[in-house]
Amino acid sequence: MSDRLLSVGLDVGTTSTQMVVSAITVENRASGFAVPEMAITDRQILYKSPVHFTPLRSHALVDGEGLLKLVEQEYRNAGITRQQVDTGAVIITGETSRKENAGTVLQALSGIAGEFVVATAGPDLESILAAKGAGAVDFSAQSGKTVLHMDIGGGTSNLALIRDGQVVRTGCLNVGGRLLKFDAQGKITYKSPVLEGICPVSVGQTPAKEQTGQLAKRLCQALESAAGLCREDAAAAFYTKEVQSRWIPPEETVVLSFSGGVAECIEHPYPPREFGDLGPELGAAIRQSSLCAQPYRIGTDAIRATVIGAGCHSTQLSGSTVFCKDVRLPKKNLPVLCFTRQEQQSEELSKLICAKLAARDEGETVLAFPGSEAPEYAQVTALAQRIVRGVGDRPVYVCLEGDMAKALGQCIRLLLPDRPCLCLDRLKFGPESYLDVAAPVGPCYPVVVKTLVLSSQS
């Protein structure tokens, strides 16, 4: 048995806005006498939009109306309607996520794009999507090599360290080709706030080639530092505020992989002002640096890596031993509260749940637990009772790493027969996670685990 999901990926970046439509095939790999084992077995891209410049009203505001018209037209070009879309992701990335009206634009896009999962990518999610969309994760899995993938866009560079096909570390730097913008005469029309104190040129000036060349080299040195190719921490001045932890360069030998708009400029030299920004000069600096002194790879369809990741790789499946009653799907942007194994086993768990819910005060919330391997009935009922006492009058949404969601959901339902209840398993969350859940495919639920980051950077 197989099912086919229609997935849309939409990436609103610092420089460009793109959309892909793909078909995701879900199949049951188990025999007819075993518990279903649903898996995504194929991803096929059906449509790629042209690469559009992201419409802006000003340097501080996204042109929401222009963006909505662009997306509506691309839906018509792809021959799809919002009612046909099953899953996918809308992501606002790079400097665009810092625009004053980014949150409003995101909600508007969610309204027209369809009832599917919506994500504003924080650096962690964006790094993972780009690495998957560029083929770096598959390359690592197939070759057994450790890969450091760099997705270098207009405003930021997202980093992903990949071992044996698994992303083990992510990071983000304020390094991109559109930190400076120029008019046709070479005059600066925009200077990113992240360059204050780093680059002496100002808006309205026409910088010398040596000045922009030096800036490109400085940005390139930050990437070299992140890759562990130079001793000094040249990346320190470019860490983004959104990243929770400091990037640690890899200690082992890695294969470097590149994607993003600037990656297109590494192997294809363009005139310095071809795109009205610093991208060609940054690409040239990377090409001449230690980053390209050893074998490296340019990602498949490099400029579209993030949007391909959003459309083809953002969705995963829950386990098949799940429980859902009276829950209207899809659910979007559910905040997740994580509990440790020690907390899960504590007799004070009810009070802890109540306190954490009160502190977040976000309405519908997912409680995430490690779960237990082969739990006894008494353990399941005890956990259910503590959860019920802790949630108050809220709907009960629970996720677990271990396979016990169905049994736990049944116990909760017996205690709260009239309360909406959703229990999913085989899901793991990091800090500040959010969850989107789509309608079920067979016994499983398509989900996106993500971070939501919208912030202003002065």
C-alpha cells in the first residue's frame, strides 16, 4: 500500500523567493501480519518556479501584497490549488526574517498557501533543509565521509556538519552576498546593520574595487574560520543573534559542500556588479581561498537548495502506534515543552507540567517525553494520571520518543473521555521546538519539527 502527498515548499529569502511542488510517496514496509512501518520512499519534484527577487517595500519591510500575488501566480503556473496541498513548509529566511512585518507576511502566506505545515525557519531548521536539499546529507550517507555544508545566501550562511548521513551540528553566520547593494552606477543603496564597525563604506558612496574586495575577503575568512581552516576566530564578529550556541569548527577532515546564490558564483565568475550586490566578489574570494584548495562539491541545483529542502525534506512521519481522538487537523505552530526522563518518572510531574504550562501561557501545547521501552501497564497508567492532573482543562497533546503513544493515549482517554487527545511517538525535540501535524497517512501522521525565529537585529 502506498499514499502520495502533494508537498509545497516556499522560501522567502534575503535575495530571492522560490517555490517547488513535489510528490512524496509513503509506503508500508511491514508485512501484512506486522505492525505497520510507514516510510517516505520517494520524493519527486513536479514544478520549480523561476527565481524571483524578494519583493520589498523598503529595506525594513517586505512587500506583502506583491509577495502574495507572486505566490498566487506560481500556484496557477504549477496547476495546483491550495485545497490539493497536503504538506510542506513556508520559510522566511536570512535578513528577510528580521523585517518589521515578517510575522504578518508569514500569516498571510499561510492563509493562501493551503492547510499545510508552516515554518519560519530558525537557523537550525534552515541549515538542515539546505543540507538535505543540496544533496549533502545523501552524499555523506553514501560516501561515509564527514561533510561541512555551507548554504551561502544573501544575508546569512547556514552551516551543517554531517556525519554518516546525519546532521550533528548546525550554525549560522551573518555572511552573504547582499549585505551591500549597489545601483547601476555602483553606488551603495543598502548596507546591512551587521557591517557596522566592520566595513567603513556608507550608503550613497561609490566604493573602490579594493574596498569591496577587502570586505569579500573578510567575509570569506569568517567562513574559513568556521571550517577550522584558520587559527584566528574570524567568524566571531559574524555570529547571528538567533543562534543559541556558539559554532564549534570541526576537528576532523571534512568535505566542504556549498549551496545558495553565492555558491553559483564560486565556479561561474560574474562581473562584480552583475546582481547589484557583493555576491560575485564573495564567490571569487571563496574560489581563491583555502575553502576550495581541496576537493569540494557544489550542491545539486545550488540556488534552490533551501526551497527543495522545504518542499521535499521538511516532512517526517510519526510512529504508527499512535492515538488521536476529537483533534481537528492540521495543527500548526504548537509549542513543545520537553521533559527529561527523570522528570517523567517523578511523582511531582503533575505540578511540574502545571508550572511549565503557566510559565509559557501559550494555549494549546505539546508535552514531549522520552517514553519507555516496553513499559509495564502500571507505568503507562501512572504517566497518564500525572499528565491529566497537570494539563488542567487544556486539550492533551503528547509526543514521545519511544513506542508507547497508543497505550498512553488510550489511558488518557479513559480518564478524560470528552477531551481532545493526540499522542504521537518516534519524535524527538530540541529546545524551543514547535510542531506542525497534518492529517494522517495510514496509521502515521506527517509532522514538521521546527524552531520559530522572527527577530529584529540592530
